[in-house]
Amino acid sequence: MNHKRNLIVLALVLALASLVGVFFYVTSVTKVEALEVEKGGINVAIEETGYVEANDDYLIQAPGICRIININVYNGQEVEAGQVLMTLENLDLDEQLVLVNGQISNARTDYERVENNLEIALSDLEEFKKELERETKLFNAGAISQADYDITVNMVNKQENLVAAQQASVKGVESQLDSLTSQRDILDKKVQQFVITSQVSGRVLDIPVKDGQIAAAGTTLLEVANTGMLTVKTDLLSDDMANIRMGQNAEISSPVLNGKVLKGKVQEIYPKAFEKVSALGVLQRRVSVGIAIETDENLKPGYEVKVLIESLSRDNVLVIPWEAVRTGENGQNEVMLIANNKIILKPVKLGIKNQKDVEVVEGLLAGDRIVLDSSLPIKLETRVQIRDIKKLGR
């Protein structure tokens, strides 16, 4: 009887142990969220701030020391090519013009005088020559003496010398008049430079001067731009320039665009780096890059924008999120591969990467399932149960 009771107790103990084992097995399984590895594309982009510039931007400067006598436009005004923007006055030029015009007037008076004298001298010479012709006949006929004949010859010679002198005077005054006229033409052209016109059809961006102001040569008077063509200029770290190329795609965003993202392309890479202190006080080497963008009525020259330049891209490669990668005991990159409901710590070789995803070059195959959150404290051979399977981008 006791033996039978012992067998029953032993059976109950074994059954209970089996139930406890099953319970322990079930409760020891770790539930995880998994990612199914698949092929896709990955883009590496560089993010930086930039500012908007007009593609055709002209700084109009004073051609010489001047006084601003009239500003014909206002900031933000649309203007046409050739439109008068500003009129200037140069007192030195005005004085020089008055002086030269006075000299021209005097030279013209002198010209009229010497030309009149020349005409008189020529007329007298003609009369003297006629007299000499008559006296030559008389001298040959013996009607007049040699002395009388010589007097007439000398008079003709003197008059010829006088005519030559008068002709030289006329040429001298003509040369002086030509020189003065040329000086006046040069001054007139300079004066025309003081009537400022627009070189392009566009918008007035800035007028840093006022009516009546005296401006030195080279002073910026106006900034006019063709605002139908915009460029974004950004300064990239020199270390990021290895993969920047002409024609690369870029995206431009700004709060003023109300969520709209403008497309652009790299159109200019400046040939020289420069030093710039960052907001944290770090001295950096940067390179300026120009990006041609679509126009938008809300985006104006001088606005700050966010720039995203696609520097590198690959398609049809294995891509996983960064959160699935962790650093192993030996410092290598690894993922938690799920095989037969157990964890295998799988080393992986990584390729290009961005802030969100990374390319897997070696270590995984399409269709493999890995733990999505690599920060979970899960060890090798840990039994897991997949709670949810996700795919990249979902």
C-alpha cells in the first residue's frame, strides 16, 4: 500500500516538474521586434546652412568723387535694363567742363580772327602779284628802273611770308581747337557715367546712400539683381568635399517655403578653401559651393536656408538602420541575427552610411531577420520570439 502511494506521489512530482519546466521555457523566451533584411537604395547627404543670392547681382559703384543729387528708385523696386537709377554730380568735372568750354570759345574766336587775317593777306598777295606782273612788263620794256622793280619784288616776297605765317597760325588754332574738343568729349563721357543706369532687368536690393550725400570713388551706390535666377551659397567642411561634384542634386528647405522643398544642382565649387570659426568657436577649413535652384516667390536674396546635397548613392544593396548595429566585444560591428528562434551575434562589414541607415557589404543575406533594437541586453543563444517583423522604410 505504501509502495503504491509512493509511486503516485512520484508521478505527481514528475508531472509538476514537467509543468514547471514548460512554464520556465515559455516565460524565458525574449520577445523582440525584428527587421527583415532586404535590398534597396541608400543616399549619403551633407547638411549645412546656406543663404540665397541672386544669380546676376551687380554692385554699382561711384565712378569718382561725387554728390548724389537724385535717387530715382527705392528698395525692392522692379527695374528695367537701361533705366536711370540715380543721378550724380561731380563738381571737379563741372569745373573742368566750364574751363574747357571757355577755352573752346576763345579758340573759336582766335580761329575766326586768324582765318580773317589769312584771307586779307591772301587778297593783298594777289594784288601784289598783279602789280609785279605789270611792272615786269614795264621793266622789260625799259620803262622803270631796276630799283623800282626790286621794291615790288620785295613787297611780294614779304606778303608771301606773311601769308605763310597766317596759314601756320590757322593750323595752330585748328590743332588747339581739335585738342580742346577732344578733351570736352572725354569729359562729357565721364559726366554720362554719373547718370547711373541698370545693367539688368531685375530688382533693387539695396541703396546704402542718400540724396545729397558726398560719395568717394568706389563707394557702393546700389545693388541690383536679376531675381528671376537664384543661387544658394553654402560653406562646406573641406573634409566633406571628397564626394562633392558639379551637377549633384540638392534640396533646399526653409520655414518661409511652408514645407515645400526646392530642387537644385551644384553649379559652382570655389577653387580655394578658407578659415571660418564655427558657432562653438572651432577654427574650420571650409569651401564655398554654389547651388542653382528653382525660384519661389517666398524666397528672397539674403534669406537663410537649409541645404541638403546628395554626395553619394547606391542602389540594389543591403540596407539596415543604424539602430540594428552594435559594437561587439572585439570592437567589430555586429547584428543580432535570429536563426531557429535563437540569437547569433553576426559580425558585419559596413559600406556607405547616412544618419539613419547603413549599407551591409558582408555578413548578411536578403531575407535574414535581425533584432531591430541592438541596444537590448540579449546574449548569444538567447531564445527569442518575434513580436513584429518590419522592413526598411516601413
